[in-house]
Amino acid sequence: MDSALRVFTKLAVNNALANLRLAQAVASLSQADFEAPRTGFFPSLKATLNHILIIDWFYIDAIRGGTLGPQAWADETPFGDAASLYVAQRKSDLQLFAFCQGLAPHDLAAPVHLHRQSRIQTERLDDVLSHLFQHQTHHRGQAHAMLSGTPTAPPQLDEFITADDAKFRSEELSAFGWDETALGF
């Protein structure tokens, strides 16, 4: 597999596994703790995790040639509880993984049209994917910090990429029906 394609596929796997761990931690919270005001870019775990998902919708739609644009965030908190939010996040994570797994080297330079409010922004696919993964990591980090102020300990979110991490990711991989060999890890 082309090294750039391998990186994006691994980042998509990392993304799904980190979201799973975060969802498992958040699932143990009461609804009040999920919604409680917290310090962060968004004012709660509920708002932060909904933001991650709606921005995924925006970018995944765009990389697949869609025109969803700002409609993605018309409702800033489409999910009121952690369980239904994670069902939607997992679906989004699987779509992103399938997209990355299906890429060919020449696809990385393809133009992506991001439908903004009053314009269409055109970027390279590899840049959009890099931005999307960075965006998720950024906001998951904020959710991780918010969990520190709850009865639930924040989960480890960075044990998914290197070969030595295999012992830490096996449970999450099997939750998706994935294995090391099939993923090329």
C-alpha cells in the first residue's frame, strides 16, 4: 500500500478507536454530567461531542462530492444523549474509514469543494483529510480534559498507531470486527 494511503487509513482507524474509547467513558456519566457546563471551546461534553460529529458530516459529505455545507451544523446539538450520539459517530467513523481504505494514490491531489455559506472553497483531498483528523484530535482532547472534572477517568486516546500499541488496541479493533493483518498494521 502506498505510504500516504497507509497513513490516512491508519488515521481513520485511530479516529474510530479513539471515538469508541471516549464514548465508552462518556457512557458511564449521568445525563447531568454529560450536559454540565465545563471549561472548553464548547461549554459541555454534549456540545463538544456533537460538534465533532457535525463537522465530520460536513467534511465527509464534501470529500464524497456532496453539497451539504453549513446545513451540517443547522442543529448544533442533534443528539441529546451520549448513546444515540455515539451510534451516529460510529456510522460516520465507518464511512470515513471506508473512504480512506478505498483511496488510490492519485486521489490525494483531487479537488474537494467545501460549500461554505457564501462561497465554495476548493482544497486538495489530502489537505482536507489532514484537517479533519486534526480537528477531531483537537476536540477529543478537549473532551478528554472535560472528563477530568467528572467521576469518570479520561481514557487513553493515543495507543493506536505504532506496532508496539497492538496490545492496547486489540479490544477496540475487535469491537469493529477488524484485525491487525487485514488493516495492514
